[in-house]
Amino acid sequence: MPVYGRLGDPGTDAGTATSAHDFFREIGATLDTSGVGAVFTHRLTDQLATASVAPPPGAVGDTRSPTPALVHSLPDNVQDAVILSCQHALTPVFRYLVPVVVPGLVPTLLPEKELADGNGNGNDVDSDATPDQPAEAMTGN
């Protein structure tokens, strides 16, 4: 995709086109990750609140950062409730991502562009140049 976007730019702007592409790609990834995390966290909180099982007092350690080891240390009925809550909270998130993924696939349907032969500034490398004879000598520059 970065190559496709740079083909329309002059060769002198290749660095700018690449950095702009990478910048917007990183911004998009950050926003998408934070959005998915927010939706998942909200749904998980709702799912856990509706779970009818509560762990016995003192059975849970630090719940600010639940780990698999913490979940496995819970009683079986609480463990099942937590696992099902995670499953029910995460599965719909993937359905919410479909409207984001489909437009992202549209560029794969675009026609292919020819790759440039040089950097576009008129000093293109001559294919007849040898290591002993620089390209400038072949073109007369």
C-alpha cells in the first residue's frame, strides 16, 4: 500500500509520502486499538455485573489487573462466569469491526500501477552502466 500511494508523487517527495503514510497508519492503529479496548472493557464490565456468581470474600487477590493465574485460582463456578463474560464481551467486538475492515479492503480492488524506473528527477540510472563506468558517464551528465 505505501508503494501504491507513492507512485503518484514525484520521486523527490518519496520520503514525505512515506512518512505521511506511516503517520496516518499509526494514528489509525492507535485509535482502533483504543476503541476496541474501550468497547470490550465496557461490555466485560456489563457482563460481569450481570453474572449471578460472586467469589467468596477474601478469595480474590488484586482485581485491578486480573491475570489467568488469578482466574484459575477462583472457585469453578466463578471461573466459569468470568470466562463466559469475557467470551460474550469479546465476540461482538469483531462484528463491530466489519464496517472498518470492508473499506480497508477496497484498495485491493484498485488496478495495478506500473512501478517507476527511477527517482523521477531526470538522473535515472542507465541500465547499460557497468561498475567501472558510472551511469553519469553513460548519459553524458
